[in-house]
Amino acid sequence: MDERKNILVLDVETQKSFKEIGKPKAMGLSKLKVSVVCVYDYLTGEYASYEEKDMMRFDRRLQTADLLVGFNIRRFDMQVLQPYLFKMVDQFPVLDLLDDIEKARGHRASLDSVARATVKEGKSGDGAEALVLFKEGRMEELKKYCMDDVRLTKNVYEYGCQEGKIYFTSTWDFKTYEIPVNWKQVTGEFLQKKSAPKTDFPTSLF
């Protein structure tokens, strides 16, 4: 992967659970509130974290990215972020790795099941533990957990770009399945769109 590409891999942790806000998932995402957002920035080659108080700074970086990569970010992370962002989340260029898995298998899969089968690494915890860390004020531990998810997502993404496939282990039959992906091509198409010159007026009247 070219480190100079203007791509962000991101993951969001929340302050609250759905049970706490008392709303269905579809209605409650924007009420969960951000505890921390972690990213890997291909432009700088560095990891970074943003707490809720840093959301204005994070939004500025988000606005300049050519592509956002994540695992289930289209239906979760981006929706949680919406109240903090200047523009609507559906206007951002997003590559959600879970989308291709769901299309190929007909059902969803966890990041842990994909990462363990693809890059031989698993998650360091779960979302419930992340909520506890936030409530106890253990922000550095929370950031480490979130950063681990970003690193796993990045590694799965890069494997898929390089090999044109990833793997996941089913919790139903415990078998490992191969899933073809075209993330390298899709990434190239997103970046090409961003680099294309914008014209506000037609180049010809005829």
C-alpha cells in the first residue's frame, strides 16, 4: 500500500450503549456519543486518536480525506459521528470492508473472525469492555483498544488489496471460508474520482 495516499482507516468507540439510551439501533446511533476515534493516516504514516473534545479538529481532517476505510463504518461509526460533522455522512467516500463480506456470504461477520483467519491476529477486547474503560476514565487503555481495532482493520484491508481475497471463520460450522474482494480496484477508483478536475460549467454548449 502506498503510504502517501490520502486514506484514513478509522474506528469509533462510544460513551453509551443502546440499553442506556433506550432507543432501537436505527434511531439511537447519533445518541451514543463518541468517546474516542482512532485512525491510521496513510498520508502521514501515523496513528492518531481524537476524544470528543477534539471532534472539530477531527472533522477538519475527515473533510480532506480521499477515502475512509473501516469495518461496519457505514452503518455504525459514521452514524455515531454524524452530530459532530459539518456535512452529511453519506457525502463521504467510504469503503466498508463488511459490505463485501455480507454480499459474498449473505450474512455479516465480526472483525475478530475475519482478522484471525486472514492475518492471524484477533481483537484485544470487545465493545462492552470499551464502555467500561470510558466510564472509569481509563482513556489511555481505551485508546489502545480502539487503536488495536484500527490496526487489525488496516492489516485486513492491505491483505485484501494485495491478495484479492480475505478469509473468515464461521461461528456456525467453524470452517474457514475464502472471500474474493476487489479493494485495490475500488480504492483506485475512489482516488481517481478525487483527483479528477472539477468543472462548474459545461465545457461546451453543444
